[in-house]
Amino acid sequence: MGSIRWSLKKVFQVLLLAAILTGLILPAVAMAQVAETPQTQPAAEPAAAPAPAAGDSNIGRALFTGEKRFVNGGPACISCHSAGEGALDGGILGPNLTQVFAGPKRALLMTGWVNSPGLPVMGPVFSARNVTEEEMEHLRAFFSSIATKQPAPSKTGTFVGISAAGFVSILIFFSIVWSGRYRKRNKGTAHDALWRNYGGKGGQR
């Protein structure tokens, strides 16, 4: 009987120890699992499109690309800026204006700022050739219509490639034209003799 009671006591102690260990380990495991589980962030609501601006976006696009001239003769915006418009996308001197109306810089789309003589690049130009308020309304409408678009990648490489090909073509053209003119103009002269006798085509040394 004593051995049986001792065995039961031993079993009870083992079970009690197991229960204590289980009570300590399970909460720790649960906390670790919670820590490792990535917290699901609430889905961000898509940014609301800015309210459309007054004016005609088509006229604004024409003013931007230069299809329509500014009343006071200022240069087209595309000379220095890009906005995903035009065959070569525009200039790179100024920032890309595709999303300018969607951000805080939309406040700068005002005639008072654009025509300010204090601006380093635009100032000397537009302070003498002001953008009118009506034209600025059309530009704001254009920028409003493209505010949700992603800025297009720069086409500078394409522009450089076309420029290089054009330059080489011009060199080849003038080389052909002027070489013929040189031979015709100097035929029968000392230059012609030098050309024939010292390395010219068909000449002998």
C-alpha cells in the first residue's frame, strides 16, 4: 500500500509540474506568434482626385505644348517642363508637372508667382511677357485633368539619339555636296594638279 500511495503521489507531482510548465509555456508561445504575425494595416483609401479647375483643359494643353501661343508672347511650358505630352515629352530644365495639381505645389499655379521677376529662370521671361489670368485658368484645368497620371519616363535618350543621327546625316550630306563642288571649282588649276599628282583619285605620285 505504501508503494502504491508513493506512486500516486509521484504521479500527482509530475502532473502538477506539467500543468505549471504548460501554464507558463503556452502564453509565451502565443505571445511570440502574435509578435511574428504581420499586422494587417487597413487598406489605404485611394487619394481622391482634386476638384477640377475652371478653364478649358484642351486650351491649357495647347498652351503647354506650344500649339497655342501665349497672348503676350511667352515661350511654351514644354520648352522647360514635361507632363507626358508632346512627341519628345518636353524639356528637362524644370520639374515634371504631371502631378503638380495633386500636391501642395498647386498653390504656385498663380499668375502672381509665374510672372514674378524674382524667379531665377522664369522671372526674366514671364515678368516681361506675363501669363494672363485666363491663360492660367486653362493651364490649371489641364494640370487638373492629368493629376492622377503617373509621370512618364524621360525621353532624353531618344532625343539624343535622334539628334546624333541627324548630325551625322548632315555631315554626310555636306561631305558629298562639297567634295563635288571642290573638284568642279578647281578643275585645271594648281589645286587640281596637286590633287591629281599627290594622292588624288586616279592621280600618280
